[in-house]
Amino acid sequence: MLIPDQRAVIDRRALVAAIDDAVEDKGAGNARGAIVTLLREALAASRAELGQRLAASPAAGHEITHGHAFLIDQIIRVVHDHVVGDLYPVANRSSGERLALLAVGGYGRGEMCPHSDVDIAFITPAKPTAWCEQVIEAILYFLWDLGLTVGHSSRSLDEMVRQAKADLTIRTAILESRYLWGDREVYQMASDRFWGDVVPGSEAQFTAEKLAERDARHKRMGDSRYVVEPNVKDGKGGLRDLQTLYWIGKYNYRVKSAAELVDKGLFTREEYRSFRRAEGFLLAVRSHLHSIAGRGEDRLTFDLQREVARRMHYADRPGKSAVERFMQFYFLQAQHVGNLTGVFLAQMQEQALAPKRREGLLQRFRTRKSRFVEGYPLQAGKLAAPDDNWFKADPVRLVEIYALAEREGLEIHPETIRLIRRDAGLIQSEVRKDERANAAFLDVLCGRRDPETVLRWMNESGVFGRFVPDFGKVGGQMQFDMYHHYTVDEHTIRAIGLLSRIERGEEREEHPLATRILPGLKYRRVLYVATLLHDIAKGRGGDHSLLGAEVALKLCPRLGLTAPETKLVSWLVAKHLLMSATAFKRDLSDPVTIRKFIEEVDEAEKLAQLTVLTIVDIRAVGPGIWNSWKRQLLAELYNYADEMLRADNDADLQEKRLWTKRAEVAELLGTKKHLLAELDDRFDRNYWLQEPADIIAINLAHYAAARDVHQVLTIHTEYYPARGATLITVMADDHPGLFFRIAGAINLAGANVIDARIHTTRVGKAVDNFLVQDPLGKPFREEGQLARLKKSIEDALAGRIELVPKLAARPLPRSRAETFTVESAVLFDNEASDRFTVVEVTASDRPALLNRLTRAMFEQSLIINSAHITQYGERAVDTFYVTDLIGHKIWSKDRLARVEQALLGAIAAGEPKPAKVAAAEQVAK
């Protein structure tokens, strides 16, 4: 570790002199307080110096982490010398009074971020003597008094060997150990015993265990290097992956530094430079995280990303913010780590299979008899290039090899992957226009085996982004919000993979509608190309759907699509958000909703294509986004639209639907089907149009039971699996403000409303149906949960609790609410329904938002007929179908303006206060 101007970091000589003065002045025992103060001041000053260096060189990860390791080295050496020389001096030490200090783990590598743990191993030749134990204890107490987080072990040489053989973690720690201070001969004995007694014969086991450990860690961290809040240390593509490569290389090849992996043939020089660049960048990011948090912090969360980007001098660019540019570079580095991991492990496997390694990148290919697949030899069952100049001779082969891999279900040899990366720059305009290359790319994209995996190989080798430059622009691009879990390129590839699995019938249970639709499509490859292009224009500024449609018009003919196919792809990209917006933000029971939808989607083929594209797009956003509620809404919209496209007359279709629904309700009621006739004069036509048959059956039985016992207020709760939610039905005498009181009570019980339909019977009875979920998007199904929901509503409607102060006292999410800025908006649409004014409200999502909005509507004398609630991460979009008190739409511009101001005021009143303001108010209290 070469540290520039080491004495500016810490002047060990001056520190030792000051400690000596304190000992001389007060005596060794009494000087402890003064010595701890001297050490703390030195540590603080040194950290401040290193902090200034990080600010001046924000990407200098190696220099900063080496600097912190150097600092801790000097502190521990000073403490050791004081303890041994002043506190427990021994004139003539016995053979047992010998002690070596080893730096292990990340500290042993010399890579320490500002608040990394200090891992030390104390090694003695045999069982530690009383003197050794006293020295170890005294050193540790000094380090703890300095506020350091110390991981420590004390072992004899025999114990070290025994425990290292038995425990992978101990073996890895000692593998990275270096001499820190103390008896150097003991350290050398420990090193000799480790390499002589522990390592031999266990290389394969160590490698297998480290890889299994890595896989388990990846699974724990999300199993993707493209999650938008990555863990810099333990996440896929993070520092631990690089360290794993070094551990395996060191254990198997006895290398002393990562640079020596080049000499062993595991990396090329360019790959090693990529290793160092990625490592340096990740170390710098982790150092900034520690510095900002003031503690050990490895997760690059949304609230920290913006500040790290600022400190690393990233700036906004048109269409892309500084934080998005920073994270895009982060993901590109994570991709490099993935590439290096693949090459490294494959090369190790190759060397294990070839005892005698020959020189030359592809020399071994010329010395073995191989089976060929269309001119490509198979080496270890993998596609390989016949010679070093294979791709230079015909760059179209850079695409062609992937088509062959997808079609035959074969992997590509690691040496050939190296060649592909080396020669990817040969993909220029001429190759992009080549008919054979475009046909091969389309074969990969629309492959029948596993296009997702092969496209990911193409992406990570650089071929994908060069062959489709528009896709290259979104490589590693994140969207700075809480809704999207993956980068744009990863999201797209996952969506294509899901589409392929649905087509193969592997997602029949989760996606029955898409599975049924796909075999009947007229233009199969249109759907794959549209899936590829639906987000391709993100990050450019403007509407990415419309910009992407323009990209499609240019790219599709190049890929070999016909004019009708090109037109359809462009339309799908332009409209890829239409179906989800309609299903989730509009009332599907309103005929106008379906009519307006099919004005845009005017053909059965368009409807089928758009439905499947919408499904794979939502599902590929990330875990937890897709649920049975969304599945049901999309299926309803598809079925209604399909019926209307086939029908000659809307009115006839509506009547047919009503009679079909009545028959379904009768069947569901069974012995109680007489309720249909008994209660026919209570529920109007709109009720029958709006509610599904199963809920109508529940409502009728519930209503009749309450009528029979003359119950004024009755509340029914049950798990509703068809929608993946919990159904709450409230029946009471109708009165103004009923909706917002119920919504507030539901929120107090810890639930979120996702849909609500408000009805008033012909005799003035309110019948309100709510679908609710917990904050994680899961239904309530346990008896205790259902009882809590029911009691909360009963108490609110009976006036036993005061909703406003109770809701105001509920804690708001702090850090994430402050990270994102959601521009509040209120939109009115009097064309979306024949009977209602549609009010669409966008705001930052938070508890009790629905209660505030509906209370504001109540105060503006609006009657709510239905509410449809959608969350997009930190952004909520709540849609309401409303009338005035006499059942008319709101046409007056002045009144609409007053409603808008009231809703914006309700949103502003519920906005979380900045952390600093909240803290100041708390202090004042």
C-alpha cells in the first residue's frame, strides 16, 4: 500500500512521543485517559484528512481505502507498543510469551472504508500464556475506547489449523491475512502452517463452497446485478464478487495479488484493468456511503444515491438526471464484474480439464478433435470460434453465433466470449444493415428455447448494444423512483423471457389469459419486437412511448419486418401504457370506458397483442408489482373489449351481460335465490352493471340478513381470493361524509383501499363495497385481522374515535418520502363517462391520502360513486367518479377550479415535513 504523504494522514512518531510524555508524566497506569484522548484526536484528524482526500479525488477508491487501512495499522502498532512496553513489560520473554498480530478480512487486503470493521487475529505459538491474554485484552480495550468495531480472534497455531480446516469463514479470513505487528516469526509460522497443512488437497472443496456461498448471497440480495437499490458490498456485481474471484485464485494458484491472475491465464491484461477499474469505483462508492451515513453502510438506497452522485461530480444532462447518470455507470461496472466472473470461472474449469496449458488464445482448439455445428467446433460442449480471426473475417458472425446458441441450446466457450468482447467494435453500420445479421438477431429475439438468457449474454458482451444502438443507450439505465426495480435493459430482457415462458406454456397458472391468447396471434414476432422496443426511448426527455414508436418505424424494416408488422409494432410501443391506465384508473363497468378503449384498440389482433405486452411489461417491473387484482382487472378489460369488438349493438350487449349476471347470481345464492325477486326493487340497474356476480350474491344475502333483524349498521369482511384482496361491505343509512369516514377507519386499521364502489338503494340505504390490502399488497385473511377492520369502521361511524387527530398521529415514512418529489396534479374528464365527472388525482403516496381527498370532496358537496386507487412506487394515482348533490356532472369551470384547489390543499396538508423541520419541532416540544 503506497500512501501519498503518509505523515499528513498520521504522524506516528509524534503520536508515540506524546504518549511517552504522558506515561512519563503520570505513569503507565494513570496515563490511560490521556493516552485514549491522544489516540482519539489522532484518529479524528486522520479521518478528516482522508475525508478531504476523498472529496478532492472522489473516484480514488483504492487510495482512500488503503489510506484508512494504513491509519488503523499505525494506531494498532502504537497501542501494541504502549501495552507491551509500558503496561506489561517483560525483560526476558519465555517461548510462550510470543504474540503476532494479523490483519484479516478486508483489513488484511488493505481495503477499509471509513467505518469498516477492524478484523484482527492474535496468534500465539501454543496455548496463550497469562501475559499474552493480558496484552490482547489491553489492546482490545484501547481499540474499543476509540469507538472502533473490532472483530477479533485469539488462537494458537494448532487451533488456527484445526479451525481453518473446519470453517470456511475462518479459512477465508486467514487466506487474506497479512503481518500487522508483533512477532514476525510467529506470523511466518502461521503462514507456513496454513499453506502447508490447511490448503493442500482442499482447493476444489474451497472453490465449490465459495461459489455456493456466492449463489446464496446473490439470492438473498435479489439475484440480479440490476436492482435499483444495490448492495455495493454483497449484491450481485458488487465488491464481494470481485473478492471471491481473488480468494479462489489465491487459494488455487498461490497468487499474492490480483495482478498475478494474468500470469496464471485467468485474466487477460485488459480484463485485469477492468477488474481494477470496477473495484476502484465500487470502493469509492462504498467510502462515500460510509462518509455520508457516518457508519458502516453498504446499501445504495434512493436517499443516498443522489448525494453520492453529487459528491462524485455527476451533473444533469438533457433527459437524464445526475443520479441516473451515476447509477447507469454503477450498473455498467456491475456488468463488468459479471463478465469477469464468467470468464474467470470458465477459464478455471478449462485449466482443470487441460493439465498442460498451451500458449495462444485459441491454441487448444487446434489440437483437439471437435464436433462441429455449422462451422463452429464444440469444446467442452460449448460453441467455440475456430480461430482468432473468425469474427474479424466476417463480423456478422458476432450476431450469428448467438442465434446458433439459442437454437441449439448451447453455451458459448469462454475463450470465444473473450474474442467477442474484443471484436464487438467491428459491429458498424454495414453489419447493422446486413440482411443475414438482422435475420440472426430476430432468430435470437423470437427464439423458441431461451431468448432471455442468450439476449443477456449478448448484452453483457457488448454485441446487443452495438447491433441495436438505441438499446445500448438504455444499458444500465435506472429510473429514479420506487416503482421500477430493475434497469431498463434488464427489465426489457426479463419481459422477453417471461413472454417466451408464457408461449411455452410454463406460466399457465399465473398468466392463463396470455397463455390462451398467444397461440392465436397472427403476428407472433411483432409481439417480441414490441416487447424489445416498448421502453427503448426512456431517458431522452419527452414521451418515451411516442419516441419509441418513431424508433420502431426505423428499426423494424431493418430487422426484416413487413410494412403491416412495422405499423403494428409502432402502434404497440406508442400505446403500451393504454391498457394498464384504463384497467387500473377507470371504471370498467362504465360502457364509455370500454367504448373509448376500443376506439384506440380497433382490431382483435391489436387487443390480443396489447394485452400480452401489458402483462409482461407489468410483471417484469419487479417482485410484488404483479398481483391477482391486476390480473383480474386486465382480464375484465380484455373480455369486455373483445365482446364489444364482436358485438353489433352496445345496448344489446349490455342487456345480455345483465341477464347472464342475474343467472350467475341465482346459481351462487342457491337456496336463497328468492332474494333476487325480493330485493329487485332495492338495487338499480347501475348497481347490477358495476358489481361482479359473486359480490352481488354476497351483498344480497348480507342485506337480507340485516333487514330481517332491523340492523341499522352492518359490516361484512371476508378474504376475496378472486382479486387477491379483502372485501369490506358497509351497509348503513346513507348520509354525507360516509365514504371518507370509512376510508379513514380502514387506514387506521392498517389497510389500504384499492377499489371502492358506492351505492345507494332506492330506499336510501348505503351499500358500499371496498377492496383492501395490507401495505405490502397482500390481503387480510386471518380472523383477528378481519375483526380489527370491522371494529375500526364501527368505532369511526359510531363516533367512538376522532379520525382527524388519530390519522394525524400516524407516523409517516421519513427518508423515502423526502427522497422523491411527486408533482401533485388534479385532472377532470367529462368525456370518460356519460353520468359522472372523472377526477384523477396524482400525489405522493402516504397513509390517509384517500381519507383527505374524499373529505375534501365531501366539503365541496360532491357525491362519489366509485374510487380506483393505483400506486406506482412513491406516486399514487386516485381516480374518482363523482356528481354534484343532485346527480349531475360538474361542468362549471369556476366550481372545477374550487374543487382542484381543495384537493391540492388536502394533498399539501398531508405532505411529510422535511426531516430537519420535523426534528426542530420535536425539540421545541
